Amino acid sequence: MKEYIINKITKILNVKEEQIKIEIPSKSSMGDYSIQCANLRNEKYKNPIEIATMIKEKFEDTDFIFSSIKVVGPYINFYINYDKYSKQIIEEIESNKNYGSLNQGNNNSLLIEHTSINPNAEPHIGRCRNSLIGDFMSNLYEFTGYKVERHYFINDIGKKIALLVIGIETYGLKDDTFSSILDTYVKISNLAKEDESIDKKAFDYLKLIESGNKEMVQKFKKITDKCVKGQLAIFDTLNIHFDVFTHESDFVYDNYLEEILSKLEKTGKLHMDALGRKYVDLTGYDIPTREPVLVLTRSNGTSLYPIRDIAYSIHKVELNNKNNFVVLGEDQETYMKQISAVLDILGYKAPKLICYSYVLLNGGKMSTSGGTVVLVTDFMKNVKETLLDEFKKRNNEISEEKLNILVNACIKFTMLNVSKSKIVNFNLENATSFTGESGMYILYSIVRMKSILKNNNIKLSDKIKFNNEIENRIIKELSLFPEQINEILESNEPTHLTKYIFNLTQLFSKFYEEVNISNEEDIVLKSSRIRLLKCLIDVLTKSLKILGIETIDKIWQNKIKVLYFSYFWKGEELC
């Protein structure tokens, strides 16, 4: 609707789209949409009241989608004709399986790199925020018509991996599991603190790799691939998957890194310090570092991870120089600006950076070095146990499959319901609550909707008729879905979608309080409400899918009527 109004006004006044600021009034008495006409003044039309009056006349001459248009001072307020608009929106949602998408992507390719944690570490809930945001963005762009590739960068040649290789050579493996590999890494790391020769051996291995020793590279790859397989199994429980895996070692062969150093040298920006380390001079770039430099090599000549990140970034840009994103924590923002500056020096466009803030659990920041890490596996176990306790209190059982869906919903909705730039203070009780702004509340509401439909299976009428204000509010909110998606694309902000989902769900709760579909005798009215519920389920399901959340048709394994929030079911069952 906003786009419709904007397009029409641009033709009436010959103004730019960005001049038209459409607001949604807080009170229905002020209309469904409102425009401050002072923003629309130009050389020809200077009086805001006259502008509002002219817009009103032009709309009224040709448009019947509004029941009335009122001029209030410099404002013009639009009131929707819901008798006509409701039918239009319902039929559009019913007929268009891609409703809301707008197909902005037009099947163009888009690359998103996210997660990419060190292979020698098990994912923790702090870094998991990276995965959830990356997955949200991937789903969002797929929904809007892009061909998305999810990329994972594997650090298979760093010092930590060299230590892991030495650890396996020294201690062997208890078994081939990911946990056994991690235990071995802890052992060799502790030994390295006491024995300096371990570090020397690690650097010797790295030198072999950079000299082109394929046997050593394959040894590193074999171990890291096992690690990554273990990590991916954990992400699989969150239904997070990847399409393309790239190894750091891929850029060591064929003098790839040497070529980058050579190109940088020609720019006059590459220098060597007193220790024999090569670095890039980043003077002139707005980067908040103590010194405007980025060190690329060690004094022994081996490469540091920044130059490998530069190589990988160039690789990604060459694959897709237009639609290229990387998701990183805010602690990596300065570092990525350094990488972007080097890419600029080399003549490449840097990937678009999406940053996120920390996760707090029990009032403390997640920190690997500080020993305050909560692993994803342990965290999910805690959420699952909390939910099971709630089900036991209600004397109900739930299948393992459905329980896992609910666990994911609790985690994802809570984590994504906070702006990327703000800290997530994860509260387990709130996240698993059957009420409030939680994934549990959302999924339960959809189950309730589906139960209503199941118990009111009638032949639907082609006519649309409503008689309750809450029905108009739901229609209006459903009509805003394409606009919401468009705004989210501009911001890559998941919380805009979670707030929209929660608002829709609250509207349904009010609808349920005020309207009894089962007892409605007017067939057209009953049919209209059923069609409205189906549209509501459709939009909510699409929205949740973007967040990476599945819906379910029923909760309980046994047929039992239960208390839902503070209300009794009106004859419907939860299963």
C-alpha cells in the first residue's frame, strides 16, 4: 500500500520518492496512513495545506480503495476501505505462493560467508550468534529471489592446527570422534607451555606447507576436515548448513601469497620492520588502531592469517564482486577494516561487513580465553531439559522430533529478537516461556490456528465479509509483509522480522478472544475468517522460515485439552 500511495503522489506532484514520508498513525481515528505534506513543497506547490487538498482530490477522483481521505492541517490521512481491501489482500496471499518476496534478487547470485570458527574448537553460544545471523541472511535473500551460496572458510594451516597435528603424532587419538581430537589439542597445548621445542616444531611444519610440501598440507587438511565434520554435526542440530568450503591452504600453493606481496610492494605500501616482518602501511584510512599498519608475515618468513584472509577475500570478490557479505563479531570489525583497506590498495571491492555484538549468559560475557564459554551442545541440552520440565508439569509428552524443533525456536527467536548491534542477554526462563516474546509462544499460537482450521473444515465462499475491527487490523498487518521484507533487506536486521511476527501473533490472540469461528452461523463470515487464518499461517510460516524456524501442526502426543495461557480452548484440541 505504501508503494501504491508513493507512486501515485510522485505522478501528481512530480516529486522524488524519498520526499514522501508515510507514517502509520498510532490511533485508527487518524487513519491507516498519514503524510506530512510540508516535505512535498517545491517551486510550484509551496503551501502544505493546498498540497494535501490537491492530493485528496486526485485520489478521490480515481481511487476506491480508500473509504475516506481527510486533510488535517498540513497532514493528509488515508482510511482504507476494508470491505474491498480485505478481499484483495486475501486473494493475493492465496494466489501468490511467493507473497512478500517481490523477487528483488531476480535469481542473481549472492555470497554469504559466516561462522568459520577455528577447527580446533567446539562451537560456543557466543559464536553461534554469527551462525544464526548468517543463516537468517541466507534465508532472507533466498526468499527474495537471490541464488545464495553459504561459504565456510577453514583455517587448516595456522599455528593451532600445527599444534593439533603434533598432538596427534605425540599422543594419538582415543577414537576418531571430534571430542577426542579436542582432548588431544588440550594436551599438546599444555605440553607446549612447558616445552619450547613444540612451538619450534609447529613453525617448522608451517614452513614445509608454505614451501609447497603437499604431504604436510594433506596431513593438515585430513585432520581439519575431521574437526569441521564434528562442528557441522553440531550446526546440523540447529538446521544450519553450508554450500561451499574453502581451505586456507588452497592459497598457499602456486605462489598465491607471494603474488599478493609483490603487488603490494609495487604500490609502495609494503614495508619490512626491524624484525624482518612484512607489513602494509594503512596511513590515510580511518581505522581505530594504535599504528596504521597490518603485519602480514612473521620474521621467519611464514605467512600470518591476515594475508591469507586477504587472499580469501580476493577469491570471494572474484566469485561475486557485487553481492558479497561476511558476518563477524564486533571484536573483528577493526581487523576487517584493515583487510578492506588492503583490498582497496590492491584495487578490489571489499565484502560487505555485517557485525554483531556479544552474548551474555548469567550476566557474564562469553570469552574463550577467559574460560566463560558455554558450548552449543551444553546450551541446547539445558534448553531441552527446561522445556521437558514444563511439559511434565502439564502431564504431557512430546516426541523428540517436535522437542528439537521447539528448542531451535526458543534459541533462534530469542537470539534474533535483539538488534545485531546490541548485546544479547539470554534468559533461559524467558526464552522457553509459553507466553511473551518467545519462539514457544509463536509456535503454540500457530498450532492453535491450525487446530481451529481442523475443527472448522467447511466449503469456503468466494465472498469476503468481516464485522470486527481486529480483522481489519490483521488484514492491514498482512498487507505490510512485502514492505517489511523490503525494509529488512535494506538493514539486514532480524529483529524487524521478529517484532513483525510477534505483532501478528498478538493480533491473533486478540482475534481469538473476540471471535468464535466454531459457533459462527453466518457462512460467509465464517468462511472469511477461515481464509483469514490460512493467510495468517502462510505469512507467519514464511517469516519463521526466514529465521530458520520450522512450524509444527501439533504439540502433544496424547489427545488432551489443556489450558492455553489463561484461556480455555474453545473446543479445539492441541493435537
